[in-house]
Amino acid sequence: DSSFTDIRGLANDTTIFSFRTRDYSEYGLLDLDVSYQEYDGQVIIQLLNSQEDVLRQKIIKQGQHIIFEYILPGNYLLKAIKDSNNNNQWDPGEYATKTQPEAVFYFIKNVEVRSNWEMQESWQIF
């Protein structure tokens, strides 16, 4: 109370904020082992919801171990984008320059994340 006073001598009133965070046990964890061959560029791995909105994204080079933490329970999709030009986003093709769009791959099944569980998956992309 009265921490700030303006030029007229008026002070601020007490302000109380309260919020609650979820307990760690209410979240799940996805442990993903990604591998691919015959490609030296980077790959964008995206965690998507059922409407294919991007929730999380990681960029890897030559296969890596990825961990997505603090995921709410539910079903998710995984998508990989072969980022040929290393600009960290998917690029469509261009007819004038005869450039093909960057390749996109989906994980073969939905990933079900549960509360207080660690889900482990392996993915051989291409």
C-alpha cells in the first residue's frame, strides 16, 4: 500500500494478485529419439494438437534425442520438416524458379501423453 505517490499526493491502493500453477504431476513428458540418414541439413520437429496447431518446435541436425516437457495430457501429432535452406520454417515451392516445396513427414501414429508419465518414442524419418 502507498508504494507509489503521484504529483498530487495520491497514493496507490493495495493490489493483490493470486494465481495457481499446475502441479508437476499434472503434466506429461515426451522423450523422442529421432534419426534420419542421407541428409546433412537441419530438420524441424513440431508437436501439434489435433487441429494441427504448432504447440512446440525444436530444430535438430543429424538426428537427436528430443524432450518435450510440461505437456498437458492428450493426443498429439508429430511433424518433421526437411529444412533445406536452414531458415527455420517450411517454405512452399516456387513455380518460376522450379523450386519444390520442402518435404514434410508425419509420425505414423498419434502420441498419447498422460499425466505424470514419460512417453518414449523412436522415429526414423526418411
